[in-house]
Amino acid sequence: MRIALYSKQLDGLKRLVEQLATDKRVSHLRTVSVDGAEAGDLSLHNVDVLILDDLIGEWITPAELEKLSNSHPDALIMLIARQDSSALFVDAVGAGVRSILRWPATPAEIDHAIAQCLDRLSRHGARHDGRTFTILAAKGGSGATFTALNLAYIWATRLEKRTLIIDLDLQYGDATFGLGESKHRSNVVQVAQDETLEASYLESACVPLRRNLFLLPSPVSLEEAARLEPSRLDNLLVLASRLFDVVIIDLPSHIDRITTCCMEHSNQVLQVVAPTVVDLRNQQRQLRYLHELGVPVAKVGTLINRMPMSERRRRNVDPFATEIERHLSNRTLGRLPRDDDAAALAIGAGESVVTVAPDSPLSRALESTAHSLLGVTAGETTMPSGWRQWLSRRRQ
Ligand SMILES: Nc1ncnc2c1ncn2[C@@H]1O[C@H](COP(=O)(O)OP(=O)(O)OP(=O)(O)O)[C@@H](O)[C@H]1O
Ligand SMILES: [Mg+2]
């Protein structure tokens, strides 16, 4: 669900913004301070829910709001009411407001309001459940691309989610090679820079890798990479989250406007960290940069990768490995063991780890992380429909 929140006093809504930024039902959150902005600039393009903080009458007239709501019948308008005025409520409802949240509100009341919006959107068929992840290594080579490809493979082929990998490592993108090199003509920059980007063009530009699994590759020239503008990337990411169940964006480890734009569009940011002092240091620094750039740090979780399997090996890799894991634990979303044989086998074959080494501890850890990131318990795995029909015939 994509939310745009307009307010005159965003500072006073800090609690609401934090709650929305960590709510997994909210895929995109845009906050706009109306100081200096005209009501005429208000746009509902790519917005599912518009939240107005008490602005009706003083910043936008009921007539202007009604016009806007008529031109975007799929969008829901919620009003944060700071005063108890029945005349205001009548005007607001007449202008298209469908939900009122009295302020101050408790976390439970906010949660309830969001659930109601979701319910209404799904009744109108406007809801889209796409989950977007960005993944980046705390330090180059920690395994972001490898993890992205393997998680995406499991989501697509085991959980039956239509999954898109977007390779936005614009200089050294290598996602094309992980699951067998495939021929492709388009790349993510060409698609994003298309002036009238449409679903059919995006679909046709995605390289099919496996059943349900697609890739939008990175460009292979610096000149092409430099053409990408964050505002264009916005459109691409919104469209991708509509067309696919899961989108995972593979990023380089440096932070810039492109990477922050991706994070703003993501439900969750996955930081891949190896249990070494150098990685930990970079991980902390990266978090600080993200915070400074306004990315809600609550969205950022850690995947500890290349964990030595035994305590003795752990100490050989880094004497502080156990300490580092403990330090990261409150952000940790998954732990992936180091398994050089399985990783080398997978890369050599251009296959996923779960295919080439299904019983390895690395495969098991990848499976459980892929499930938990989508909030799926192992028993809920979706079966391909052909198998379901075959099973139900056998049962009859
Ligand atoms: N758990 C693991 N066990 C063993 N090897 C691994 C593991 N995870 C990743 N690797 C290996 O580490 C290497 C680097 O991984 P990868 O390219 O995914 O890193 P990256 O963080 O994307 O790096 P870059 O900064 O180049 O984008 C790959 O050869 C991969 O096979
Ligand atoms: Mg990479």
C-alpha cells in the first residue's frame, strides 16, 4: 500500500510516521510538508492512501479536494482530525474523505485505521501486495548478490511468488551470471529512462530466468549507467511492485541518491554482513549514513552471512566473531553459514544452492530466511497448481 502524508507540522506526527515506516503493509511512504506547497501541486499519482493532517479548509478547500478525489476514484483519503467539529467532518466526507483518525491516536488506533484502508482497497481491487526488498553488502564481497539470487530463486520456485531481481549495481552488476548467463537486450537504465514506461514494456524487458523468476539486468557501459535519474527510477519501482509479488533490488555497498531512492521504495532493507570487525565497522557506518539521509533505520535488518560453522573456525575467521554476532542480534533477520563447497558448486553450475546442495546447512538456512522474510511458515509453501490438482484427484 502506497501512502502520501501531507502535513503542516510533520514533527508532531513523528510517532505516526515511525509506525507507518515500519508497517510491512505499507510499501511506500511519502511525507510532504505543505509549507510553501500549493494545494494544486497535490498529486494522487501512484498513491493508494492520501493522509491529510487537518488541512481541509485552510490549505485545501473542500471543492478542490472533491475534484481531486473524483479524478482518482481508486485512492482513499484519510483525514487526521485535531479538532472535534461536526461541520468539518460533514465537509470532509462530502469532499471524498473515507476515513478519519482522531489525533492524538494510540498505536492500536493507527493500526486499526491502516487495516481498514487495506480492507477497503482490496474490496475495490486496488490493493497490491508486492513486497520490495533492497539488499546491499556492508562491505563489498560479503555476499549480497549471492544471497539475493538464492532468496529470489526460493521465493519464485518454492513459494510460487512472481519475483523480479533488479540489478542496480550499475558499474559491477553481476546478477546475470549467478543463475546461468542469459542473453538480454534491455537493461534497467533503458527501461527506467523510457518516457512513457508501461507495464507491457517492463514485462518484455525482464529476462526470464526460471519459472516465476525474472531479472532486470544492469547496463554494461558507464555512459549508460550515468543516464539514470532517481525520479525515473521512482516510476519503474512503483510499476514493478504492482506487477510482481516480490521485487529484490541488488545494490552496490556505496550509498548515493539512487540507492536511497530504492530504499525509500522498499518494505525492508537487507544489510549483508560477515562476522568480521571490518564488516561490523562498515555496517555501523552505513546505518549512520542511511539515518542521515532520512531512510528509516527501523526498516534495515541484517543478514549475517558466511558464518563459520564451528566455534573453533569462528575464532579463526575473527577472534571477535561470536561477540559481533551478539552485537548484531537485535537487527538480525537471518544467519547463513559459510559453505565454500556449496557456493562454488552453485556458481560453477549457474544454479541455486538449494538445487545443487539441497541438504546442506546453507540451503536450509536460505530456505528458512526466504520463508521468514515473507512471513510464511514452512508448512504454508504453495504447491504448483498442477500438483494440487493431481493430489486432490488422488485423494478423491
Ligand atoms: N555463505 C557463503 N558461503 C560461501 N561462499 C559464499 C557465501 N556467500 C557468498 N559467497 C561467495 O562470496 C563471493 C562474493 O559474493 P557476492 O558477489 O554475492 O558479494 P557481493 O556482496 O554482492 O559483492 P560485490 O561488492 O562485488 O557486489 C561469491 O563468490 C559467493 O559465491
Ligand atoms: Mg554484488
